[in-house]
Amino acid sequence: MRTTPVEKYRNIGITAHIDAGKTTTTERILFISGVSERLGEVHEGTAIMDYMEEEQSRGITITAAATTCYWGGSRINIIDTPGHVDFTIEVERSLRVLDGALAVFCAVGGVESQAEAVWRQADKYKVPRIAFVNKMDREGADYQKVVGEIRENLGANPLPVQLPVGAGRGFKGIIDLVTLSFLTWDEKSLGMRWKEGEIPEEMRDEAEMAREELLDALAELDEPFFEEYLERGEVEAGSIIEALRRTTLRLEAVPVLFGSAFKNKGIQPLLDAIVRYLPSPADLPPPKAVLVQTGRETTLRPDDGEPLSALIFKVMADPALGKLSWFRVYSGAVASGEEVMAGGRKIRLSQIVRMHANEAIPVKGAVAGDIAAVAGVEGLATGDTISRETAEVALERVESPRTVVSVAVEPKAEADREILEKILSELVAEDPSLTMRLDAETGQILLGGMGELHLEVVIERLEKKSRVEAVVGKPRVERRETIGREAEGEAKFERSAGGETFGAEVKVSVKPVEGRAGWSIETRAANELTAKAREALAAGISEALERGVAENLPMTGVEAKVTAVKTWGSEEDSGSLTVAAKMAAENALKAAGPHAVEPYMDLEVTGPEEAIGEILSDLSARKARIGGMDQRADSRVIRAQAPLSALFGYATSLRSRTKGRATYCMQFRRYKEI
């Protein structure tokens, strides 16, 4: 099954703020590498990777799409991720299974808010990155400003390996600082033909100085390079490439490249950089895995001969193939038709496919390093591990963000309720950042999501799939509860059965944790009990935290810890442990000053100078706190924080007040007391 050595694999994600040109860059990579015969365009709705109707109509990426291309003898598996904050789960679960990332920045917009949020996600998963400063052909392009923002705003160490020649309409090409050559592209060939030439005389001094800065920076970061540089005074291009690779893999540097994807300039050197500087699966530490039978940690190398381990990171419905479950193989190999374990049960991988956007290509199987999908298997979920029954393992699951906004959804005709609930359940299974529950007071279905746009897209998909007309309520904020201080609670629960008495006495402490979304539970004090008993304790505490104690809202920013446990009758009486732990946690929460909180959002509004007064006036009316204002090319950028409850309908208001000349983006910041 293996056709490419694992050392030649590059599993990468392409990330960016919305409108930085991420999908256009991906389309150019596919065209230049020979995967596609035509140039897909986002603005024309013909982009291969944006295949959903909702993506084509809005001109944005909504769902992560995968494909594969080959360059320089390497296999590059690409996941193109959304740039809008409402679809952040697509980025989160993609970064979880990728080895490297290409971060695309706009040469005019620079490091914008969603780009910063995605960068933090990549930091969390320790993903090595390279950067591509796109849109160098746009008026107002300023590559030095963008490099500075990568350093200041992201806390990264950008190392430009190129120097752009010109900007805006005067963008002519790129100087490669590694080889000291001038790269230009033939526009008539759609960027397929390019050549290396002599550096223009007027740029030679600047190029040599920029190269010297690159070499000095590498000498500070990489000892082998420093020794060679010190000994010889000059180094070969190969040594520079090797040093850049080592520092990138150690997360000590980010190579920066430049170009214009729309004008087909800079794509070939970008592909070279992906192969040169980003890691193969063999370059990275193995993922955390636990042997299911013993609970012990194990190490799994990216080798076809190792025990099978693969993580399902995305589940979606396909009209032709049924349920499609995407997975990344970390170790071992698996063939189509084979029986494996997944999600605690035995399944048959009837058909394994390789994805090219929405096209599923049947393959014989998958090996270590592959990103593939299995078609037609029901019941699989994001975060499930695929392994063999003889060596069943569990990989660390994908985290899902908490929803911040919800809407009530009802069928117009009561007869359609069953089909509406069925399709909604399917959509929730596909999207871990989506929740569905019944309102205890009204009996209505409440659909929770990451923002208005997220829920708008889900409702569109719901109506198309079910052909049921839905009545959708106004969006409302998903409030939470938190606590104001540390506290401890205890509880005892006892029951009799079959003439024997079973019981448990549990103590639980809780404390507030600033900045934590959701909660954490620690049961180490119960280590002498069985794993099943500890799970029962965690289940009881989790139930208390899910329901809250002040207004029956889920808790957030809470760390709960079992501090003492006593059992009698049988420690395996899970029911007694769960009930006692739940009661103890509730008592602790009640003593810890519980109160309701609402989501506050970071807001970034970009508009022309003459519209700033209107924008500020509107923000003030929405209880926003202005954090600062910057100049970006011909526009002003306002940074603010505001309660989400005051931002419903903001897109329409902003468009109306500025005659469509301003844009904004927002992302969750923190919960704050109401």
C-alpha cells in the first residue's frame, strides 16, 4: 500500500484570517503541482476546495477540505481550513492531526484577529509553521509591517527567506535570500513558467544586507550552523536550508515567504518551502496514547509495522457514500474491508477513500502518515480511535469549544418534527461545536453554536437536507455560571439491596480558574479505587457542573477535585459513588459564591476614516469598551470588547451605517459577570 516513504510525507493545514487569500493559495498549489487542470476562483464560486453551496454563495470557507498533491518527490496532504471564527472547530480538529501549518497573511491587512486566534491554537498543539505574506500586488502592501506584526502580535520569530521586489502594481518578483537570485513569473502562462535571474542592481545592497541578517539570526539559533558560519565565513545554500529546517521544527523560527496567489507569483518557492522546512511524521514526537486494557501510556512510532492507531477527527454525511469519517493514521496500516475497534466496538472498514475536496477516491488501505476517510460506517464520532482488538489503544480526543449563542428551532408543521430532529441530530454528530437540547420550560429545540453565521449556515443546511420549513427564534446568549472563591463540600449516600448496605462518602473542593472555558475534574485522591470507581466519581461531579446551582446553567472556569473518598459494602457500587460525588460537588459550588456570567467578545472593526465617528457611536451604544485604534493602509482599525448580547445584528447595522465600506470580525474573549 505504501508508495511514498513516511519521511517524504507533509501533512499540513493552511490557515488564515478571512479574505487573506488562503483558499486562492490552495487552489494555486493544486494547479501548479498538476493536481487540477484549471484555476479555481473563490470570487467566481469555482474553487475546488470550497465545494459546499453555502461556501460558494458567501465566498468563504465553512468546512475543512482535504486533498493531496506531490512536489519534489514528497507527498503533501493538505487541509484547507475556514478563516471565520464561527467555524473555529474545523481549525481546531484539523490542527490536532496535522504535522505542520502554512499561515497565510494579507500584505495589507497584516496579522488580523482570527489569524492570531488560529496561531494560538497552533501554539497549543506545538505545530511548526511557515508564513506566506500574500497579496503583495495590492495597493498598500507593506511586507515589513506584516513581519513586524508576526513578531510583536504573535510572539513568533519570523525569518524572511525572501525579499519582495516592488509592491502593489509595481510588484515584479522575489529575491531568494538563500540562493541570492531574482525570481520572476510569466503571467501569460498563469505562473507555470518562472525563471531565476540576476538581482536588479538597485536591490543588490538591500538583498545582501537582508541575507546577512538571516544568517546572523540562524547562527544565534542553531549551533551546527554557527560553527560552520564561524569557521568558513560563508555557507552553502544547503546548510542554510538545513538550519532553517532544524529551527522551524524546534519552533524557534518561522520562515517567511512572499507573493501573490491571485497573480500566480510565488507558489513554486512556497511548495519548496513546505517540503524543505515543515516536518514529516517521523520528525515529531509520537502522540499520547493509552492501552485500553491496562490504562498505561504507550509510544507508537509512525511505522507500518507498529500496532494500528488512527484518530477520527471529522464526521460528515455524503449524499452518495453515506457517513464519511475522516481519520489520520499515526502508526500501523489498515486495509479496506478489515475489522477493527473504534469507539469501543468492533466495526468493518468496508471502504477506505482518499478525499479530494468532495470527491472520494477508493484506495486499498491507509498507512502511517495517511489522512483518509472510511465510508458508510454509522455510529463513529469525532475523537474515536481506530485500533485492533489485540492491541486496543485510545488517543487523546479532540477538544470542542463551548457554544456561546443559541436559537430555538421548531418545524412549521408538527408532522415534520421527527424528520427535523433526525437531521439536526446528524448535523450535531458532524459538528462538535454544535449542540442540541430541549428547553425544560418551553419544550422547544435549542440549537447552540459559535455565532450567528454558524447557526445561519446550519439552518440553511437543515432546511435543504430535510426539506422541512423551520421556524427559527431570535438568537440568544448562552450564559454560564462560575464561582467567586474556593470552597469544599461533602456528602454521604447509602442504599440497601439484597440485604446488604452500600454507600459512599465523598469530599470535593472547587476553585475558580481565570480564563478557563468549561471545567476540569481531578480524582487522584481516589487512586486506590478502580478505574471504574474513579469514572463514577467524575460522572457525578460532571453532572453537578453541567447543571450549575445558581440558575441551572453549565459552569465555567471551575477546577473540581476529589479530596477524600470512603466506601462501604463494595467499592464497585458506581451508583453510590456517582450520587455522593454529585451532592458533594453541589454543596461545594453553593458555598463558593456561584453567579451567572455572559460571553464577552473581542471585536476588530476596519473602516475608512470618514466612517469612524459612526462606528464609535454605534459601539458605545452597544456597551463596548474601546481598547485601541490603529492605521492600516487607508483604513482605521478599532479594537474593542463588548458583551455578545449587545452584538446581535451588528453586521447589518455596520453595513448600513458605513454604506458597506467597513468590515468586522469577533471572537470569544472571556465570561464576565452580568
